[in-house]
Amino acid sequence: MSPVSPLAVLALALVVEAAAGYPQGLFRLIGHPVTWIGRLIGTLDRRMNREDRPAPARRRAGVAALAILLAVTGGAALAAESVLEPLGLIGGFLLAVLASTLLAQRSLHDHVAAVAEALETGGLEAGRRAVSMIVGRDPDRLDEAGVSRAAIESLAENFSDGVTAPAFWLGLLGLPGIVLYKAINTADSMIGHRNPRHEAFGWAAARLDDLVNLPASRLSAGLIIAAAALDGPEPARRAWRCVRRDARRHRSPNSGWPEAAMAGALGLRLAGPRVYGTVLVADAFMGEGRIEAHAGDIRAALRLYRRALAIGWGIVAVLVLLALSL
């Protein structure tokens, strides 16, 4: 097997990101690849999303903007891969370092852990400030249970679209796969909203994001169920039951899978009606347990997350060994 095969790059990228994350000094100096992608999306939105045009024309403009975004980001990734692949082991390491910037294992853990720490040491107001860094809902409307549930929901959802999905596309298609995935996912987060400005223009981005996240959301639920099984058969059975019953009731075709698995594993009820800004989102509940979550539940969710990561690493290692043996 070539040392720069996608699976080998994925294995090394997971190790690099878990060990080092994305250094704050580097972020202050040059920003982050996702912020670069975001600036391109913002430029396309400003120049191509004309509010005086009818919805069909704006939808076509959104399709064109998405095509431009994918051509630019995918072309840059292909160019980098073509330069680095011939360098052998050194090139493979550099590809892994580049890919690691688009994984979020460490940063996701740290941001969610900060919410638990804030609740434990600073109380509700500190918890609200910490959770506002990772969720879009109005923190002032959240009590301690609401803050805790919001953190756990963010952990479950971002495990899928911040870790599992980019890892999946990296392992399948190499550096272009993870870059294209992050471009689509970032476009969805910026323009894939059902509001007057973006409902038509962001339609293509939102639909494509649903599609590319489909395999990872199911895989993420499976990893959470497997992690829950380490606590015994009952948490795993609860998680599986909640996924089967509740996942498809979520307003998102993908977020319900990891959220339902996490809810069942922890014996909580997640999701449900939530307020974003001034808009009430009447979402279905995931799970059948208690609603009164607390900082200890965030810690329990983080333990599940670390176990799910470890299981995922093990699967990647087995795949690499199998590829080596062929």
C-alpha cells in the first residue's frame, strides 16, 4: 500500500489533530481553512444573491455559486495533493497535517468540556456564556438543564459533521474529499437557512449537505451505541431503540441519528422545542429519559464521545492493516 493512500493519511491526520488540534497562534497569524472558505462563500453571497431577483433565478444563482465554490476548493486540494503525493512519506505526512486542520476531535471536546466546567465553577451565567460559543440558540432563555442539553446536543451533532463526516470523505477520496466536504458543510451553515435572503439561494447547499452527511450520521450513531455498550447492554439497547424510533422524527435528516443515540445512551431527552433568536423551532424530542440534565451529564456525554472516537480509530487502524495485507 502506498504510504500516501487516503486511509493512511486519515489515520495520521486523526493522530495529529487529537495531539495538537489547531494552534491558536497559527489561527491568529493566518486564520483557519474554514474561515478562508467562509470568506469565499460570503463574497459569492454578496455578489450573486440579488434580492431583487425572483426565487427561481436566485436558486439558479445559488447552484452556480456552489459550483464555483467546489471548483475553487476542490481544485486547490487536487493541486496540493498532486504536489505532495510524489514526495512519498514526507508528502504523506504533509497531506495528513493539512487534512488534520479540517477535523474537530480536540476542539469539539474542549468547547463542550468548557461548558461543564463553567457550570461547575461559575454557575448558570458562566454556563450560558460558554454554551453560546457552540450553539445558535438564545442562551439567556436557557436554564441549567437547557444549557446542559444544548452542549450535549452540539457534541452529538458535531461528532457527526465535524469529525465522522470529514474523516469518512478523507478516507474515501483523500484530501479533495475532506476539503469538498468542509466547503459544502460551511456553505450550508452560512447560506443554507430558510430565511428570506437564503431560502432560494442556499437551497442547493442545504440539499447537498444533507446528502454528503447521510453516511456519517448513521456511522456516528453506530459508534455512540458501541461506546454505550461498554457500560453494559442496557445503555446500548436504549440508544438503539431511540435511534430506531426517533432519528427520523428530527427536522434534520441527519442530526437526529447521533442525537437520538446520545439521548438513549445517557437516559435523557434531547432536542425538542428550541428558540433560535426569536424563532421557535418545534422539533421532536430525541429519547425518552429525563429532561433535567446537568453538568455531570455533559461529562458523561464526553466520556461516550472519547470512547466513540477510540472505536473509530480502531476501525481505521484495522482498515489500514487490511489494506497493507492485500
